Amino acid sequence: MLVKQVTQLIGDTPLIDLQMEIPKQSHIYAKLEMYNPGGSIKDRLGKYLFQKAMKEGKINQQTTIIEPTAGNTGIGFALVAQAYHLPVILVVPENFSFEKQELMKALGAKIIHTPSDEGIKGAIKKARELEKSLTNTFVPMQFENKENPETYYHTLAPEITKDLQKPVTAFVAGAGSGGSFAGTAKYMKEKYPDVKVIVAEPEGSILNGGPIHPHKTEGIGVEFVPPFFKDVNIDEVLTISDEQAFSYVNQVAKEQGLFIGSSSGAALAASLQVAAKLPPNSNIVTIFPDSSERYLSQNIYQ
Ligand code: PMP
């Protein structure tokens, strides 16, 4: 494949038919989003949003992009913004992954830290303040921008059905902003009316009513119900402990040769639980949003 720009490499990621012990001879197909050039699912969001904003005249060569992010969005936005020569300011709670912040810097983004104990809400507030204090800014605000689920509805979801060529019994994925879950789940429900759509959340996230508390599983878990969820009939939310998520991060590396991040580990743990409950020979689709390589400084491998 000959390309001229790194952004051309975004999307069309592989779908793996996992060869491991899965209950009831079912299959788990995982979309390997670490194969995007910025290393995560969020490259898609940057590409879709900035292309659209450019086309609609919402941004020009002088516009500063500002976004609150837990990390991968920042990398995706910084990578795509480079193609348009746009400056980027990312507001990041300080406890998020060291490697992700190094990659954002490498791509030329400016990072502003907010206190860890204020969570993503603190970063959102700070991004809004910055927006007011600067001129010619564009704040995509992934947590409320309807183009976030649209991105996946138009890219990731059709890629899955094209590659799979058989009905999906269940779609299982984590949610941070909720965009990738909601956009993909909506597409799946339209295409396969009987499909079950299931959210995997870490302990410390609120969807199953649990109290908010910090967790090690990075990139998923919510402090408020994502607004995009009102467009999807969610069948179930499964709460996965950090221990379960990281045990699959370890197992998948040792047995499959795949370096997956902890949100992928949680998605796999939930997919296996779903396989045990569904009829035999089900086709379960999940997403592996990023790679473990950006968490190695946290000693995730035992
Ligand atoms: N996993 C990881 C590692 C992420 O960084 C994110 C984005 N925060 C997600 C999963 C969830 O993606 P979304 O924001 O679309 O819910």
C-alpha cells in the first residue's frame, strides 16, 4: 500500500477471530484498533471531526484545537491536526498514562494538567475556560458532540459487518465518552434487530449504580451517563474488576501474541461472560481500543 499521508492509514483495522477457549463454541471477534497510526480507536474521531469541520468552514489554518481528554483522543487529534497544521491544546487529568502524554508532546500538542481528583469533569471545565480566554478556537468536546457516535456508525461498524459476513449475536464494548459504543451499537441494531448490545464498565463507573472511585482500567468508565446512550437500547451493563481486566491483558499477550490495553481486557472479560449466557455458536463482536505498549510503565505484565 502506497500512501502520502499518515491519516490515510486510519481505519480499516483488522478483525480477529480469537482462538481461545470460549464458552459454547461461540466466536469472539475483536476489532484491533491499535493498528490505527496513532495507536487507538480515537484516530478515527480526529479524522472524521476535522475533515467535517474543515469542509463546513468551522476551522481554518489559524484555529487552535482545544480538547479535554484522558489521552487517546489527544493523540488522535494531535496526529490529524498535524495534517492540517493546526495548533492543539489538550487538557488532561494528571494521573493519566505517562506514555500517552509523551506521544501527545511528540506530535507537537501543548498539554495542560488538571488535578487527578477532579476527574474528567475538571478537564472539561478547564477546556471551557481556555476556550473563552482565546480567539479562533475549536473545541470538539467529544463528550457531547453527536459527530462522535456518527464517526463509528459510518466507519468502524460497517467495516465489521463487511469483514464478518454473518449476523452478529452480541456487540460488547467499553465506554469512555460512549461514542464508539453508541455509534456501533446503533448500526448493529439497525442491521441485526435481534443483536444484544452490552457495555463493559470498570468498577468505579456509575452505569450499574456503583459508587464512583478511581480504577486502573484506563479509557473506559463514566462519571455521568453519556448523552449518546439515549439513542440506543442497551441490553446489559457488565461491571468488570481491574483484576479481571488485567488478567486478560496478560493472558492475551502470552497466548495470542497480542498487546492489548486494559479496556480491551475488560471488553474481553465481558465478552466471555456474554458467551456463557448466549446460545451456542454465537458471534460476539468486541473492540480492542488500544495497545498495552502505552501502559508499560505501569508494570501491567506479571
Ligand atoms: N478504551 C480506551 C483505551 C480509550 O482511550 C477510550 C476512549 N476514552 C475508550 C476505550 C472508549 O472510547 P469512547 O470514548 O468511544 O467511549
